[in-house]
Amino acid sequence: MKKYSTIFMLAAVAILASCNGNKAGAPAEETTTKSEVKANDIKIAFVLIDTLTNQYELYKEASDAFQKKQANAESTINAKGKSFANQVQEFQRKAQSNQLTQQQYENEQARLAKLQQDIQDLQQRLSASLQEEYQKELQALTDTIQNFMKSYAKEKGFDFILCKSSGIDNVLYGNPKYDITDEVVKALNKRYAKEKKATPKKEEKEKK
């Protein structure tokens, strides 16, 4: 089965890629004073995407849940594969000791071939299902962060908020004074905690 144990780590890269279309002037040098920064007509900041995704609770919970589903799928396939291998071994033992008639041999051979195909089909379905779910989760996470950044930028008065990552980077240099990662992470987690707390109440009302 295709491995997905680290697949959610690609979310940071995907989120970063979605930011690549944003353009802004280069940040001011470190010698720029805070008063000069405030007086600038263009207000720019950047976010460390790696840090954000590592500390964003929604991202961490989604990643953990996805890896559990992956582990369950792999466990299912491994169990069926082990059972199949034991049945093949038993078939070979009986065949070698002449315990099967020609008809029994052909029937068992056909059954095992179908069983093998069924396991392969199941593996492909589970893999496709995981891939589809990953794409949906990734898109939801990306949309959540991007929508939040729009409202956050408007609230804080930023003209541009750039992405910065250790992998793919569209910010060659960023003065630490423009790093708003911690602020964004705290705000995202605060909003998520509020939404998470309100979810059970919403479900109770819908049941009624």
C-alpha cells in the first residue's frame, strides 16, 4: 500500500505554493527603525509556514487522525495478506503430498487466484480512498489558513503577508521584526478552540 505516514507534512509546501502568486517589495533592512517601518506606506509581514503547521491544533489533529486511518488500512491489508500466504502454503503442502484430486487442485488454485485479486482490489480501493481524503483535508486546511490570513491582514492593516519555509521559499530574506508567525498561530488556535467548543452544542441542536 502506498505510504502516507508523512503525507500531511506536504501540506505546508502546498499552502506555501498557493502563496507564490503574491508579490511584494523586499523587506526593509534590519537597520530600519520601528518608527520608519510604521511610516512606510506598504505594511509587510511574513509567516513561517513550517512553524505554523507544526503548532496549529487543527493541522495536528487532522494529521493524527489521518495517520490512524492509514495504519488501520495497512493493518487490514497485512492481515489479509498473511492469511492468504498461509492458505497458499497449505495448498502447496497438500499438493506436494498428493492429498488433492485434480479437480480439487484446480478449484483451490482458482479460489486462491481470486482471493489474491480481491486483496489487490481492496488495497487499491483503500489507497484511492486515502488519497481522496488527503486531498480534501489538505484543501480544507489550505482554505482555512488562507481565509484567516485575509481577515487577519485586514484587521492588522497588512498590505502583504508572505510565506516563508525551509523547503520552498519565496522570501529570500526576512527581518525577524516582520515575523508574525506566533501571533497568527495563537489567533488560529484561539479561533479553532472556540469553534471546537461550539461544535457539540450545534450537533445537539440539530438532533433536537
